[in-house]
Amino acid sequence: MCFCNFVAPPAYDSVFGKIKAARQQSTGAADFGKSAGTLIFAQLSGVCGLVLLVLCCAVCALGLPIAEITIGMYVCYTEG
């Protein structure tokens, strides 16, 4: 079963359309830069948050068994 067909990619107009609207609503270059920067930062912060969540889960999922094996081998080595 392929899960790649269930989620559609974001529309091309989703980010660029918002930037185009910000350009039309802005009063100057500084105002446009602030609006566009805020939009781009919002998009990137969501992606970075998701990446950090996945990395934390991976560290916990892999780090715990590795720590258990390491501690167990250390105990066997020092008591044996």
C-alpha cells in the first residue's frame, strides 16, 4: 500500500501567492521585506520544528538501547 498518494504537495501559489499579496499591500521596500521575511520565517520554522521532533525521537529510540547495552557490558566486564 502506497501512502504517497494520500497527501497532495502544497500548491505553488501557497507561498508565492502570499508574497505577491504582501508586495501589493506593502507601502515600501522595508514594509515588504518585513512581510516577506515573516512569511518565509513562518514556513521555515514549521519545517525546522518537524525536523527537530524527528531527530529527538530518533535519538531517544536509538540512544536508549545503545546505553543499555553499553552499561550492561560495563557491568559484566567489571564484575566478571
